Amino acid sequence: MTILDGKAAAADIKAEIAKEVARRTEQGLKRPHLAAILVGHDGGSETYVASKVKACGECGFDSTLIRLESTDDAPLSQDELMARVQELNDNPDIDGFIVQLPLPRHIDEQAVIEAIRPDKDVDGFHPVNVGRQSIGLPCFHSATPAGIVELLRRNGITTKGKRVVIVGRSNIVGKPLAAMLMQKGDMGDATVTVCHSATPNLVDVTRQADILVAAMGRPGFITADMVSDGVTVVDVGTTRVPDATRKSGFRLCGDVDFAAVSPKCEAITPVPGGVGPMTIVSLMMNTLEAARRHDANR
Ligand code: GUN
């Protein structure tokens, strides 16, 4: 059984990106610049954004973190958030930016996503990027699916002709990953099934998987009886579960019961240290690509 070490692969990729950034600066090209908007103080979002800012430093990028307060007494208005998005759209020094999700419930999240200029949408969430991806055109691929595909590729796990079962149909993971893996060509050509809360006899479907992707955000949901011997399992879950033995008071729990499932696997991603670090480097790769595209217009 192989552990698919996302942390190690991410470190290799960050070193490759840093080399490319050094080459760029020698040629007089600017450092890629990623900005992130973080609204409020959601614990998970704080951690993810801090990791993204740290990764920018490791890659030699400039980064800007824009923190916006929103409380019950003083909620951030939609207009204020849209104005901040517009500023980043118009700022020629910013190559790409993200608005960390989830946003407070009173904010129209989709309107915010659609306000981001597609050529700066390094999350790949704008409908232009989603649409281009679904028909195989050059675009910013959403970070988690791109990270999963890269982790498989770097571990010599091919997808051509494989039966891939994805559990979870989110716009961020399930849908774009299905589109990527069913595309013609390298790291595509898979037969993809997407399961969700209305799928009957889920076990019968997951047992057919050569590659099983668990992305529904339900800790420990995938149990040993749900997989066949020799499966490759990709665990996208990162639920915070209270744990009094940890300094932080919680631990990250995947969607897969790792102890029970891993003995049946050919390969499996750990949580943490699997998909998470790969998601962050995908964002870095998109930001480098955005900077390359913007070079011509500077
Ligand atoms: N929240 C969870 N994952 C993501 C992500 O990849 N991008 C953004 N912007 N928010 C997220």
C-alpha cells in the first residue's frame, strides 16, 4: 500500500515554482502577486488563507491579505465586498486573487464569484473558467481537482480506462474533477460516476471503483465494506473534530475511515498531508500562469 504523500509532492512543486520565479526576476519580469480576501474569522478559512500566504513566500510570490470584518452587529455589505473585488480587478500589480469561501450567509456568494475578472480568477470558480474547463479549453482549473490529478500523476497512477467514482457533487470538487477526468487525453479518459445524497445503493457503486474520491465532508463515512481490494482512495475531507489531546483543541478528519480502509488499498491519501497541500500548490501554479499571461500586457 502506497501513501500518496501530498506534502512531499507539494514541496517539490513549490521548489520548481520558486526556480521559475527566480528565472523570471533575472529576466526583469515581475514576481507573481496573489491577493486573498478573507471575510470574518471562520477558523478553517483563517488556517487555509494563512497557508496560502505562507506558500506565496515559499514560491517567491508577492502576496496581499485583505481582511474584512463582518459581525452580526456590523455585517459587511455586498456593495463593500464587490467594491474590494473591483479594486483587485483594476489593480495591474495583482495577477490573481481569491475570495475565501464560505462567505457569511447574507452575502450572495455567486454574485461575488461572477464579479471576479476571469483572467484573475486563480480559483477557477468563475463560470467562464468552469465552462472552458468542461469543454477542455485552456483555463484556470479549480485548485482541489487539479491538485488531485497532479498527485496521482506524480505517483504514476494513470486514469485512462479506469472506473473513477466520486462521492460528492460540489462545485469546488466533485463536478470539476469529474469534468477533468472524463476529458480526452493525459490524466483523463476515465469512466466517471458522481454519487451524491440521492444515489441509491451507494455501496454497490463505490465497490466498482478503481479510483474512489471521497469529497462529501462526512468524517469517516467511507468504510472498508465500501471498497474493493486494490482500490486507490483519494480523501478530500477536512472536517475539524474536537480533540482535547491537541493544543488546537481539534484534529482534521477525512471522509475515509483510514485505519479500516487503507489495508485494502493499492494507494491512499492521508488526512492531513494528502490533498490539502496539493490544493494550495495548484493555486500557486495558477497564479504563476496568470502572471505569465499578464506579462504580454505590461
Ligand atoms: N474554501 C474551501 N476551499 C476553497 C478554495 O479552494 N478556494 C476558496 N476561495 N475558498 C475555499
